[in-house]
Amino acid sequence: MSRFIDKLTFARANSPMEEPEDIARNGLLIHHHRHGRDGTHSPTLGQLFKRVGDAAASADADGVDLELGPASSAASSRPLSFLLTFTDLVYSVKNTSRRPFRCARTDPVAAGAGADGRTKTLLDGVSGEAREGEILAVLGASGSGKSTLIDALASRIARESLQGSVRLNGEAVDRKLMKSISAYVMQDDLLYPMLTVEETLMFSAEFRLPRTLSKSKKKARVQQLIDQLGLRRAAGTIIGDEGHRGVSGGERRRVSIGIDIIHDPIILFLDEPTSGLDSTSAFMVVKVLQRIAQSGSIVVMSVHQPSSRLIGLLDRMIFLSRGQTVYSGRPDGLPLFFSEFGHPIPENENRTEFALDLIRELEASPTGTKPLVDFNRSWQTVKLSRHNALPPKSPTTLKDAISASISRGKLVSGATDGSGGPAGSVPTFANPFWIETAVLSRRAATNSRRLPELFGMRLGAVLVTGFILATIFWRLDNSPKGVQERLGFFAIGMSTMFYTCADALPVFLQERYIFMRETAYNAYRRSSYVLSNTIIGFPPLVFLSISFAATTFFAVGLAGGAQGFFFFFLIVLASFWAGSGFVTFLSGVVSHVMLGYTVVVAILAYFLLFSGFFINRDRIPDYWLWFHYLSLVKYPYEAVMMNEFGDESKCFVRGTQMFENTPLGALPEALKLSVLKAMSGSLGVSLTSTTCVTTGPDVLKQQGITQLSKWDCLMVTVAWGFFFRVLFYFSLLLGSKGKRR
């Protein structure tokens, strides 16, 4: 594919501020025309991509050079395919804020509260439309309802909570279909810091584009998108974070847009894409959005306070004030609108700044923005009457429009599942489960490989802990004191496995919003993420287990030889497996790192308390016995105990050693032998200084470890690891729906 792309006609802009017709850095020359001005459409990215592939195939067959020309006349003359309309949208939430001073009176209408003051209305009868090939901008002050309106249009609000209608080509759109044909760019740039721009877009392409597309075509698609986004010079630069220098803020924002439009969606929603950017970066971002719209998409975005240059790139605007519409129309209609309202815009004044300042002044007045809202309604009524005087256009059915759009290259996959409704025109997921898992695993491995310090810190903690334990419990002997010291080593050692797993907590918490953004619009399945998380996390556990076992087993002088070492390694690995599963599950439930650490430390302390080391099972009260069986530390602790004390031929207490840890232990050795001889006569058993009194199984009985074998304990520990990962999946399933209630 690349040898044909190299033969394409290239054009380079002299400045990033030039018109989009001239911007095609190191990429395809793309001619753009404003929709509705000359009746033509520029080709979609999917069309360009398809034509490159078709031309490449033709070149292969005929041996001719390839040059990409303008769109075909059929494509240029096609009618408007998509029209998104929303009517009388109303959305309210319960007002949970408490007012300590009841004497402070507030106008409920001005505050956006319900009549009873218990609900807050975020959207109040908002209506409008967004057309293919245009940018609809939602403007207003903070708290005006911009993000709420974007969420409502993107089906991120539960239908039972949202009143009114959202229709595409006159047909209601369910959430499943909306997720398939649209993309949502959040306000925050949620990206993996150690991936380059090109890698980030390539992984997104492998998620979004189907496996029927070859690797070369996916790469060509990414290269086209890099050129369209103006990211050619930054393609090999990592995204970066606070500790790693990467791309600029404007480039980062464009990458965020790129990963959501890789499949060329029909509708693109953006929540304040220019926030936090300087004027030049904001202009370039909106310029990119203009090109996306002109390629045949509907672009709906919220803007806090655009500059005068940005206004020239917008097609339609909606001004909101506390959930109500105060203006809806084209930017060039603002002067006439406010002039007839009685507040003409000064000649050299920024129109949007004037409008927003006036809205703020009205919000602070006793009557609020009600006069402006009423005036806008009458204004819209007049416009509607003029529009109805024109001959109506017959809208294309949604199913036909989606099918035609796919045939032109939109939603790049072009796959159908054969069902009859509109949703049947697009698949739910672009790839099967196993491909998603493989791509997720490669992405996580790439990002982790470039952050070796994270695994290094964990390995260092395990080695330091192992070294300390090995030197403290160096070469334990087979005496009563040696037995007690072994119990302490096993309890501390096994609990250490779980505590060192706490580093898994911030891993998912850092990825939480990336995961929610990607799964909200069906980039991949949640089950694929859980499996890839397990696959990538397992090899480090093996290495950590070998390191700890090799550091401590022979230094402490544990029993069993090679077989004992192998089982010790397995139970350490199983402990790491169960502990990491437990912490991973908690990371799906707890949303804050500090709260998560507090919960992990507390629960692991309880597990150690009920493990059987501090108090035997038969001494635990019945009402706490259930916690003993839920303890994750119990099963590895009992397993290593049986691995050490399971040999009946091994003696740990002989003759006079039985007096140790008793008041008789201070007697002279000769006196101890005399006492032992007297005991022999009383019991009728020969007791000498070498007689074995306590074997390994006797130690196990004294500790109450008699119910399970060591292999049973190993299997239970492994099962805990699987169980917590299943719980992690359900926590993701229930906690990442990505929509408001």
C-alpha cells in the first residue's frame, strides 16, 4: 500500500492557519467546500481511503501510477443524508445541597430549581437541530447546561430521566445505535502517556476497524488521519505526562479527537474541546473539526467562550442560560437578533462575548433571562413560519441513510448483521473477543515496558522484604523455638505477598476514565479488558514469586528439598495471584487511591488476624468463624505449614526439649533428666533425651490445621484469584455505563 501512497500528489501548507483546502501536511490533497453554499461535498476519509485501496489494486493489476483526484460527481451531488433534531428536552435532578440559612431567599426560577426547591432543572425545553456537514456549537456560562445537552444528544442520559425527543432523520435513536454511529470526546485528554501519537491512533484503529481490513489499510487510515489532524511532526512523540515531556496541549487534544474518529463516525460529540488551550491551539482544533464536518459528519460541541476567529468556523449556535435556550441560529444572525431585542451589538465588539456578558447581566437581574427566553421563542416561531412556506424536503429514512453512508466509506467497517432495523446496519463491536484481548494486551505491555520503574519498585520491595526475613530467620533449627519462629516467618511471609499487591490499586484507577471512554462507545468488550489485564499482570507475578522463594526458602532452611521449594514457589505465586485479584477488584469499586489503600490495608489486616496464626481455628468464637474461612491469608498459611510439617519422620521436640518455654526450662540439664526418668516410670514409657515427643503432624494438630491438604489449600487460593477477577468484571459492567440517571 505504501508504495502507491508515495505516488500521490502532495501539498504542504505555508502556515497552519491557512484554509483547510491548503492544509495537507505530507498527506493527501483534500479539497473542502462548505456544505450548502455550492451544493457539493468533499469526500469522506473513508471514501479517500477506499479510493486509495481501489486504485492500489488497479495499479497492481495494470502497472500504472496512482493519483488521487477530486470526488466523483455522484458523491458531490448527493443530498443531505443526516439531520439530528431535538425537541423540548427537559432533564431534572434531585437537589441534594443543604441550605443552612433558611433566611437567605433565592428565586427558584433564576436558580434553575423546581417549584418545590427539591429538584434542579438542568435542561428546560431545549430544541434545535444539527446538520451533516456543519458544526453546532453550544455556548453558555458555567452551569448553563452545555455538557448536559451534549450528554442528552449522545444518549448518555437514561431515557426514563430525559423528557422530549431526539431524532435522526425523523426517527427515534436508541442508545445502542447511537453508540455505533457516533463518537464522544470528553473534556479531559485521557491517553496512555508512554505511547506515541502514531501508536495511540494505531491501537484505536485496531479496536475500531474490523479484522477484514488488512494491516496495511489500517496503517494507511492512521496516516491519513495524522495528516488531517495536522500531527505529522508529532507522530513519533510520546503523549507524555507530568514526569515525561511529550506533545503540546493542542496536539494532545487533537489526538483525543483522532482516537474517536478513526472509524469516521456519522456524529461527533465534543465536550468543550478548546478548554485550557491558547487561542491558536483552539483555532487549530476547531479547524480540524470543520474538516471533519465537511467530510460528511455532524459535529456537536460545547464551547465556553470562543474567540472571534472561532465564530467564523461555526455553522449553528445555541446559547443556554440555566438550561433554557436564549438564542438558536447561525452566527451571522446574532446582530439582528440582539438588535431587535433592544440591545444592539457594537460594531467592533466580539458578538459572542457581548451575548454572554448580556446573558450574565440578565441572570443577575430580578427577572432573570425570562425576557430573552420569551423573545427567542417568538423569534423561532417567526423563522419556523418562514421555513414552512418553503416546499418541504422528503427526508431519507434512517436505515437507507446509514446504508448509503457506509457504502460511501463512513463507519469504515461497512459491515452489517443482517437485521432489519437501522441498528442492523452497523455491528456492535468491530472485532471478535480474541482480537480485542490481543490488542489490549499489546497496548498495556508497550506502555508498561516504557515504565520499568514501576515493576522495579515492586521487585525491590519484594527482594528487600525477602532479604530481611531471610537474615532474621536464618537457618532455623528443629527445636520448639524453631517451630515458633517458622510460624512467625510463614505468617509474615504470606501476608507480605498480599500487601505488596497493593500497587495494583492505582493502575486501574489511572486507567479508569480511559476505559470508560473507550467502552462507552463499544471500542471493545469489558470482558476483553479483564482478560488482557490478567494476561499482562501474570508474568510479573511469576518473576516476583521466584525472587521471593529463592531469597528465603534455602536461607531460612525450610524442609522438602527441591519438591518443597517447588510447592513453596507455587503457593507464593498463588498468593500473589489471589492478592492482585483482590486489589484489582477493589480498584473497580473504589474510585480514590487513598481511600483504596485504606480499605486494602484494613481488610488485609483482618485476613491476617483470622488466618489461624494469632488464634487457632477451634478457639475462634462461632460468630467470627465465617471470617476465618473468608481469610485469603488462611489458605497459603496452612499450605506452607503442611509443606513444612507434613513429614512424620521429622522430629521437632526431643526429650528434655519439652521443658522449653516452661518454668522447668531453667532447671539444670541433670535435673531435667531426672524429671524425665520419673515421668517414664509413671507413664510406663521409656523417655530419654533423644526420644521424639512432637513430630511435624503433631505441630499441625496443635495449630488446628487438619481440614485440608496442602494441594487443596493451593487450589482454593487459585480459585480466590479467579473469583475476584470475575467480581472485577461485574464491577466494570455495573459501574461504567457512562450515562446519567
